[in-house]
Amino acid sequence: MITIQKIGKLFMVFLIVAGMASCNDDDDKAPFTVIGETVTLKKMVDDTARYAVAYYAYGNYAMTSAAVKFPSGDSIALSAMEGYKQTFYKDPASADYSKDTPEEGTFTFTVVNEGITHTATDELEVKNFDVPTITEVTANTGNTSITVKWDKVTNADGYVIRLMNDEDEVVFISTFIPNTSDNFVISSNTGLKETLESGKTYTVDLQALLYEDSATASDRGWNVEMISIASEDVVYANN
């Protein structure tokens, strides 16, 4: 079973969920296709911008392996998402974030489906895209919710919010939040399934999304240029 904990740690979780709905393993009429995606991630560490890159390969059928080749010629292997081999990925660890901007250019994805090798490419370009500023995180124990407010990010196409517990497990992922919004309430009404525990510390991740220039309304979920991330802890405690 694919659970929120399994997919929630991936930065492109909203895209993967969309892929689950649109890719059908039982459709034997469609030929195999693969999409390669590179996404620049940006966050602030000690008031300094840090960058990393996440890599994803999405197939409409299960794959047995996937790798990505950098413009420099170096390559890395991607890992299958647990329980869902239509997605291979590599998300960065904390140590992978650097003050240096990532390598730009054409990245080539090579995947294997039923013994046949397929390729796809994606262009990575680092844009000037600010990290969001969270202005308020409030635990509302009376109605089991957490309110998040932020300053809008110039040029952001939208936002996604994740909530993690003190064991770094994802307990909530929002749907796409439009760029006109500057607040969101995490509650059962917006998809919260977990019971928040009094006295526990939770981490709110606010992700601002920037689509590629060529993205359209129908394919923008597969064409994300950058994600900038702000995080803040909140103690869920009874007043």
C-alpha cells in the first residue's frame, strides 16, 4: 500500500499523486513513456541561501532501473519509490545543500522498462526565486487545527504545505494552494487524517512553487522549475 508516510518525504509529492491518478498500468494500448524532471530546491540556512537538486523519472508503467546523467558527464542512480515502481527519484539530504548554485544545462534520464532502455531529457535553469517567509504558525487545540500564514512570494505559481511529527514522519500534505493565498488551515476539513498529540512538536514545511516558462495548465505539474522552502516548529499544546 502507498501511504502518506511513503510518498510524503518526496518534494514532488503532489506531482506523484497526480501521476498515480493519470498513469494506468492496465492500459495495454498505450506505449511506454517516461518523463524526466530536475527541480532546484532552495532554503535558508543561518540566513544564507542554500541550493540542492531533486531528480525524478516518471513512467506510465513500472520500471526496473533509472539513472540521470549530468551536463558534466557524471551520473547517479535513482531509487524506486517504495511500492510504486512507476516513480524513481533522488531527493537531497541536508548535507547536499550548498551555497553554490546547481549545475545548469541538459540532464538525461535513462530508464529500463521490460528490458528496453528509454531516455528523456530535462533542462535545469536556476531562477531568482525567494524563499517564503512564514509569519505565523498557531496551534488551535480547540478544533484540532494548525493555522499557517506567510508573505506571498513574488512570481510563485502556488504553494504546498507539509506537516511532520517529531520523528520526521509526514502526517499531512496539502493539495495545491493557489498563489493568491497567504494562509492555510491544517485540519480535518483540508485533509488531516492523523490525531495531533498535545505536547508534541510538529514542523510545518511551506513550499513555494515556480513552474518552467513553457509549462501550460495541462502539464505544469510535470514542469516545476524550483521549490523554495521555509520551515517552522510548533508545539501542539492545550491552553
